[in-house]
Amino acid sequence: MQKKFALLYNCVVVLKGHESLVTDGCSTYINKTGSSALATAGSGDVLSGIIASNLASNSNIFEASKLSVFLHGLSGEIAGFELTDYSVIARDIIRCLPKAIKIYQNFKSPIKVD
């Protein structure tokens, strides 16, 4: 259904859930980061802000949305680890975003052996 919608309206669809989906109608990304810590008021608003921020530096909407969903989930995991999944509020997801970005950047960087 999300694929049909994305194709019909020529857009990218993000379906936030246990395993958030991102589709442009042709390709679909299933996100594996996140936890029940993200089931809190304002979490979707935080995701929307992360997507908007990533769109400012990446004109490919599908790629920016995939990265945003990944970072949002990872931020939620970090916040849940620090506070427990039951204690996380939207502000905590934002607070943990720099840590998530750093982990992502380190993961993407090749290991250098001197």
C-alpha cells in the first residue's frame, strides 16, 4: 500500500513503527534500529525534524529519509539504554542524536591501520 501511494504521488513515504519503512515506490528500506523508547509523545515530530535537517544537506529525499529513520532509531536506543525505555521523552531522543551521528560516522569510516 505504501509503495502504491509513493508511486501514485511521486513521493517518499515513511511509515514509523517497530521496523520503520521508507519507500519511494521502487525501493523499500526496512529500518532495524529503534526500541520501545520511541513510543513516546513527540517522537514522530523529532523524526520529521531529523528528515528536514538531512534534506538540507542531501537532495536525494529517499536517501535522506533512510538516514534519518536510522539515526532516529539509534538515538532512541541510546536514550533507552541511558534512561530505560519507559523513561524516554522526545527531548532525550534529540539529546542523544549527536551520539548516534558519531556512531554512524565511525561505522561508515574505514578502519585505518598505521
